[in-house]
Amino acid sequence: MYNIIAEPLIRINTTSDSRYVSLPELYAGLMAGDVEAFPALRPHQRHAWHAFLVQLGAMAMHWAGACEPPTDAEEWAGLIRGLTPEWPDDEPWQLVVDDITKPVFMQPPTSSQEREKDYKSQVESADGLDMLVTSKNHDLKASVVSQASVDDWIFALVTLQTMEGFGGAGNYGISRMNGGLGSRPAFSMAPTGGIGAHVKRDIRALLDNYPAADGGHRLLWLLPWDGTASERLLPNQLAPHYIEVCRRVRLRSDTDGRLYAVRTSSKAARIEGKDLKGRTGDPWTPHNPNRDGLPLTLSRGGFNYKRVTEYLFDWQKPDLLKATPDEQRSNDPDEMMQLVARVMVRGQGKTEGYYERVIPIRSKKALRGMMRRPGSDSTEDLGDLAQERIKEIGIVQGILRHAIATFLARGEPRETSPEQRALANPWANRLDEIVDADFFDALQVEFEHNDRAARARARNEWLMNGKDGVVDHARNIFDEAVDSLPCPAVHRYRSRENAEGLFEGRLRGSGGLPFLFDDNRESNA
């Protein structure tokens, strides 16, 4: 029932209409560039669904020996079925099969009918099954879609089984994260041509890097699982880019045809990954070379410019964040790329936000600069330029913080208290939020210049241009702060004058950015 290979169950918006398609029809539409959106897909499910489509597509093509993603739905149907030839009735691609000893889409079977009694917990809504855990209504709400469509359940299943972490006793998480409270972040390069172009590019890139040895289990929902410790799968039993399941769950249909889920716990994780600590070769996840290659676990705050700079230039890049040989060689000016970063941050008993950032890559030169290997020698190091800019922002930020604290200290810079410095922090932090918006675009502008003088001019314009430079923003923030913060009227004028003098004086001093105020700065660049 509900066969995703044979039935149109997935809603898509195309360039011309909206309709339901089967999974093979979806692949054909993606390869043709016709798919613009999935109306039922929630933001935090984007990477789970993208990764599933890429892993399944590359796996099916590799197994069949196909070199180029087909554009025909029938060909895709054959490729996908080629992964499950022992199931001619497509049970692994159906959403509901009453026989609990048979595999169903993203739902592992049991070893016997007796295990049916284990599934006592019932889930009425698709988003109630999802990985999303919330503690307050200001976050995304769980269990709000009571009349879910079939594709709501499809997306919820894929997200749960491939992205979930530890959820308490008997509810273990996936192998592709460092610990039960970790996350499965995604970093990849993507063409600017939309969803289909991204999927197609990542399938090709994954195939280019596919290991020669391709043994082991591919689709883990095909294997019986009763939740015992003895059933744990070892890493060497898994195929490259395996698609996992981490929870024992089955979908059911009532007499009115309404879908619901039943689930149960397990006594051990499906994959014995304690020693791995998430080091599974996930092609989207950066790894820390200074911590034995541990995968990235993002904390609250998301992809600010400082973090992205660190992950991009100091961490080991995952396969799909590397430009392919064709992308590096191409000189097509219309073939633009972008960096796409996504993650759902997990906390203790709750989710702490979904974060996504897209950074357009301006040129092939900038693309090559971003693809530099950590630790490599280069006369054109985009990472070094980024770190220099971060240092300069920090200098301005520190001066701004000191000036605001000085205003609160009635114009006495040496008498600022910890409380006054704490009050200044939110204002200083606003500078980070402002410069974050165009940090990478401005960085690439500087990098694209070929001589030192032109680069220095670009940097100086970014720092101070009388309108929207870093220093200009800091001055605006200072003015807003002293207009808003409390200060006795009798002291306000002197406090402001002293604080502003400190701000401007430190900027021009040896510990600030004196080159910005040098009349001959261009000739000295």
C-alpha cells in the first residue's frame, strides 16, 4: 500500500504546475531541472531529504554500473528496484505492509510475528513522528499537522531515521553524528540552478568518489531488527553511503485510509558506533583535523561568518564541499556556484534551532580559493584574508565596547566596571550581526583583485567608506548606545565627549586601524 515507486505520492511544484509524482518520476523531474519546490517539506527536513535522494540515486547508479543520471522515470524505477531484487512486490518501497516481518520504506521488519506486540506507542501525526523536539511555542511546533498527506509521512520518516539523535532510554540516534546530542550538518557546493541541479551535482560528485569496495548492507530498513544488542551492525558490515534507520517504527492505515504510526524502543543502537564517534565518511560533514577527525557538531548560533570561515578553511572538507574537476576547469560565466550549509542543532531534550546559509561564489578564482586544502601553501590564500578581516572586526568591536563602557562610567575609561562592560556587550555584538550579512561577498571582492594596491583599497573601503563600512557601522552603534543608555543629565555631555574621543583616538592609535586615517594610504598599500 502506498508504493512510492509506482504511485504518485510526492507533491512537487514545477516550472509549469503543481502535481503528485512517484519517486522515479521525481528523479526524472530533478534531472530535467523541472522541480522548484516540495510543498510538504519543512525547512529542517531539507538536508535529510536531499541526502536521501543523493545517496539512493548514487547507490542505485553505482550498483547498476550507470555513469550518467538518467532522465527517464522508467530507467530510474529499474535502478531503484535493482537495490531490492529479492522483493518483487516492492515491499521496501511501500509505506504500509501489514506483515511486520517484511521490510517497508524506512521501516525495518521484525524477526517474527510475535514482535508485533512490542509496538504499543501510537503516533497520530506525521510531525509527531519527526525528530523535531520543542520546549516552547516560539520554536517550530510539533504535532500540529493532524490531517497529514502521504508525503508528510515520507519526509517525517526519512528525517527521523537519518537525522535523529538520542531521545532517552531505548531511543538511540544515528551513527553519523558525534554523540547522541550531536547534529548531522551539511556543507556542499551547489550550482545555482535550483533543487534538481543540486541533487544532480551531488549524485555525480558522490559517484566520482565512490569507493571501489562496495560490499555490505546498503538500505538498513531491509534487515530484521528486534532491537537487541546482539543485532548491532558493525561499521565493516555497511556499504559506502549506506542509508540507515535508527528507530523501530511502522506505519498503519485505519479503516478510513488515514495513516498513523506505531513504534517501540530498542535495547541498543542499530549500528555499533561508539568508537566511531560519527566518523563515518559522511560526504556532507566537515571533520576537525585537530581532534582526530571528529565530525562537526554545531552549537546554537548557526553559521555566522566566524564559524563558516573556520569550517571552510581550517577543517577537513567533506567530499561534497570540494569542487569537482569539471567545476574547477569550467570557464562558463553562467555556471555559478554557491556554498550551502544546513543543520538542525540538538540540545538536551530539545532542538535549539534550524540554521541554513547560502553563500554565492562570485568567480572561479574565488571557488578555487575556497577549495584550498587546510595547511597548504598558497600565495593567494582566501582563508588568510578572511582571518585578517575577522581580526580587524575584532579590533573595532573591542574599541566600541570600551567606548560604550566609558560612557556608562561617566567618561572615565579606567573606571569601567564589569557590570558596565557587560551592558556594552550587546551593543558591540550588534556589529557582528551587521557585518555578517556581506562578509563573504566583500571578502571575494578583495580576493579577485590581482595586485596588492587594489586589494588594499578594497579592504579599506570595506572597513570605512563613510556609509556602510565596519567603522561606519560601529560609529552608528555608538551613537545609538549613548542615546539609549542611562546616564545622569549633569554628566551626559562630558561622558559622551570623553567616550567619543576614546573611540576615535583608539581607532587612530597603534592598537587600532591607523592606516585608515593616513592621507597617503593608497601609496603605502
